[in-house]
Amino acid sequence: DHVILIDDLLIIFQFKERSQSEEYTPTTEKRWFQNKVLNKSKKQIRNTLNYFEKNERIELINQRNHKFDIKGNNISIIVKLIIYEPSEFLPKECYSINHYISRNCGFIHILHVNDYQNICNTFITPTEIAQYFEFRERILKQYPDWADEKSIAGQFIAGEFDSAPKVRFSEYVDSLDNDINNFDIFSFLEG
């Protein structure tokens, strides 16, 4: 669906959502999740990675009509995300699937849209977000059944990089005071 490229960081996004107007059942939602979120999204991420590998130049034009060759960047960090928004009938076991390790693409993060929004509200800069996903990948490779996103974020904030995940780490997220409205960059720029 989208890519973000900043210096050596490439973030690949696949978004999947369900219309809330249709009649769904847990069975149809589970089938949608397996088909669209897991299977189709993984293939689309693989196709994006293949596109980057096969093309010597990839030129894009932004909204200001500036042309960029995004292959000119030396990409060293790639974050692969599948973000989904299901209907209310998605079975609980689907929510516990928070990653996938592909033979072709490596580690792919799978997140409910609310978890992704909370991550973006907690970690503000793209570098911070990329560092969080690098940490998340390491934790989920060691503890693949851990499904509490908030505690992983809290563990990252606490700097408990070598610890096993614990629910109590979520307290660090609760204690954050990210008051963006009080941050005024203009005071730094005046002078």
C-alpha cells in the first residue's frame, strides 16, 4: 500500500480493513484474516521487496513536482508492517497473531490498527518507531506467543532490552506524558 523512505530507513506498509456495513460471522472474519491479512499482505510485501531489488532506479515525483530516485538511498533498515482493522466478529485467536517469519521476506510485523496508532502516539519520530520495531522483532523471535503490545512498548521505554516480557512493563507506557501540544519547536528556531 505505502512505503516511507527516510535516509537508510524503509518502512513498507500493507493496510487491510473490513467494511463495517456488511453482515459478518466469526467464520467469515477468520477466513478474511487468513486470506487478506496473512496471505495476500505477505505476497504484496514480498512483491515490494522484489521491486526494490530488481530495479536499478525507482523515480518518484512528490506533490511539489520534485523528482527523487529512491534507490539512491543505501537502505539498511527495512520494517515490514501489516496493519489490519477487522469487524467486531474477528475471533480472539486471530488477534494473537502479531508477526510472521517468511522464508523470502524475513520478519513481518502484524498489528491491529489500534496497536499501531498507540505505537505512533508513544514513539513520535520515525527513528524511534524503527528502533521500537527492531526491538519488537527481537522480543517476538524469543517469545513468539507474547501478545501484549503495550507491555512490549513499556519494556522498550524502560530499557529492559534483555529481559523477558512482563505485563508490568505496560506501566511505563501509562506513566508517559507525551504532551505534543506543549512542544513548541519555534522557540528553538528563533534566535
